[in-house]
Amino acid sequence: MAGAAVVPRGGAVPHSPFARKPVGAYFAEARADAALRRALGAVDVLVIGIGAIVGAGIFVLVGVAARQAGPAVLLSFLLAAVACAFAALCYAELAAALPASGSAYSYAYAALGEIVAWLVGWNLVLEYTLGASLVASGWSGYCRSVLAGVGLALPASLANNAWSAPGGVIDLPAVAIVVGLTVPVLIGIRESATFTRAMVALKISIVLVVTVVGAFHVRPANWQPFAPLGPFAVLHAAALVFLAYVGFDVASTTACEVRDPRRDLPVGILGSLLISALLYAGMVVVLTGMVPYDQIDAASPIDSAFQAAGLGAIGTIITAGALVGLTSVLVALLIGQPRIFFAMAHDGLLPPRAAAVHPRFQTPVVTTLVSGVVIALAAGLVPIEDLANMTSIGTLLAFAAVCSAVPILRWRAPDLSRGFRCPGSPAVPLLGTAICLALTLQLDPATWVRLVIWTAIGLAIYFGYGRQHSRLEGAPAGPGADET
């Protein structure tokens, strides 16, 4: 692989765990290794970002947040979008500057050092793998509802895992959707993007139809008082709905498959966040106008609002929108996870086989298959509801690392050509870091205990395998290893 050109082996001095990957190595690898197919344009990256963001949040999370903040939940969604924008601006700069498919892992490697990069990558496993499993489980719930509506209810043993319902063995729909979507992801990035584009177009159409139809049944009196539970409730809801925007970072994992990453990646990352924020805002305004905030059903907010307005028939459209939305999210996560593993294997921190690329499809074949199998098994067999917060903490820590990497990399590599520059640096990146770390404090103590255990496992793998096989091994210790 081209990664062998990073730093030659053979030195007697073990490299420091905080040694950084030289910036020039990313460009050397991009020139020498054209295995991944550059087939994506700005629209494709934009669609992948929207596909990863707009999903369960718009059909479920909006109800939970509305009951917490009242009509002012609109401000909660806008505040969360602004908070995410700090991280998105940093992602846009780094994605445009470094041609790497590892997203936050690769950026941390260049700016913060190998062990920090490993831990960021290890946390991204939580974001993508566990997140995809949760999405698959949600998709299964909607699918079972549709099947039951036409008289095709699955037996309990095939509809639930052993921990979620009596008589359950495996959540077969969740397994089936992951396996079924892994195939187009494996066949090719262009084919995956085309499939995602169709799903996102349909999803946006459904969201717009629901919003427009609902607007005719809004009663402005439901917006009064605007913030009945006070400003702190608005802020608490903002921390909750932050997760509704997570997914724009998936677009950055396609850097090595984008035709013009310096232009297309910033457009895709920032554009997907902006469009998603507008879709969320429209849905929130309509929802809180149709139903008094304290009567919104937290489990099925949109469907219940239309039921209350005498528009029960619209429920079929809402269910279809949820299925389509979750499908596109799942495709985006299945695209992102293998490319994180691919980048880590390319650097020697995982076995070389994980960096294998299919000769025909030009996709990371081993990591795609492994990711699909693990996600399918987790979705079908494991009671993952209690681990949902792990997705949040993994994402927030990755975002914090990316934000902090921007000013550090500007200092270490001031002459690096950047197709996009985060405005207001270092204030904006540092503020983004602070916001992400502050939001992790909103998570329950059990989540932190699980994080400590997960981190310990990651460190054991790094020191047991990664450090010895790293392509930085044998590099001179000290500053010389970090020169760009």
C-alpha cells in the first residue's frame, strides 16, 4: 500500500505514542494509491450528508424535545444547529486540506498524535457501528408495523431479540435491512450514492408534504406561551436535539472518493447541515402549531399530531417517510464505518487485510463486509437501547478533537493549502471544542463508566498491536518525526 511511503521502518528508537503523521504523507498516499474510485461530486457528498442527518430525529426526537421546551423548541433546534456549525466549519477546513478517508481519526493523527487519533477512531466505532445498529432497530419497528397492518405479523421469535420481548430470539427485519444495504455499499461508492440520492429525494419530498399539509391545520394559539418552561428548558432540549444533526461528518469519510475534495467536501458538509436545519425548523413549527406542546406524543409526535387534526390517513405517508429516512441514514453509516477502519489499517494500526480494496468495485471490501456483519448481529441480537448514549459521547469527543485540530494544524502546517478556511480561528474552533465537551457532561454517569471500559479495551489493542505495527514505528523520536 502507498502508506509505506509515510515513514520507513527500521529505526531502533520506538516512536512516541504522541508522534504525528506528517502532513505530506497524506498527499504522497493520495498520489501513489488510486485504489479507491473518485466518482463523487458536490451533490453526491451533499446527499450523503443529508441522508445521514435526517432520519429518526425528525420523526421521534422532535416530540421528546417539544414536550421539554414547548413551542420554543424551535430555538432549541436552531441553537443545536449553531453548535453543530462550529464543528462542521472545522470539518470543512480539514476535509478540504487533507485528502484522507479517516475523517476525525485522520485529522487527529496529523494534529494531535497517534494515540489520540487511535482513541478518536475507536470512539468513531461507537458513532457508526452502534448508531447504525440503533437505526436498524428503529427501521425494524416501523417495518413490523407496516407488515402487521397488512396482516403479515412476524412471530415473536423473529421480530425481537431475546432481551426485548418474551419469546424473542432475533430481530430478523433489522438483520435483513443491514445485510441488504451492505450489498450496494460494497458494489460501489457511485452506486451507493445513486441509491442514497433517490432515498433522500423521496424523504425530503415526504417531509415537505407533511409540513405543507400540516401548516393548514396550525392554530397560532398553540404557540402561546412560547417558552412556558423557561430558558433553561430550551438549553436542555438543545443538548438533546444536538444528536438530531449528527451525521454531516459521514461526508468527510468519502474524501478519497471525491473528484474535487477541496471544493466538494465543504459544500457537502456545510450544505447538508443547513438544509437539515431548515427541514427540522419547518417540521417543529408545524408540529407545535397543530398540537399543544403538552399533548404531543413523545413516541410518535408527527403521526399523533395528524391523528388529532383528523388526518389519520396521512399516517401512511409518515410511516413511509420514516422507513425511507432510516434507510438513507443506514446507508450513510454503512459507507462511513468501513472507511474509518480502512484508514486505520492503511496506517498499520489494524491488520493490513483491513485495507484491502476490491479490484472491480474499488471499495474497501473487507471492512465493508466486517462492518455489515457486526452491525447486523448487534441490531438483531443485542439489547442496545441502554447503550444509545455511547453513540452520543463517541460523537461529541470526535467533534471536540476535530475542532481542536484546526488551530493546532494551522500552527504546525501554516503553508498547507486549504480549499476552505474556518472563519474566526482560533476562537470558533475553541468554542466548538468547549461546546462539545460541555454537552458530554449532560450524559449520565453510567455512560462515562462504559466509556472508561471501552477506552481501556482500545488502549490494550493499541499497545498490543497498533503501536508495534504502525507505519510510524522506527521513525526518529522527537520533533523530527512531526516535520511536514
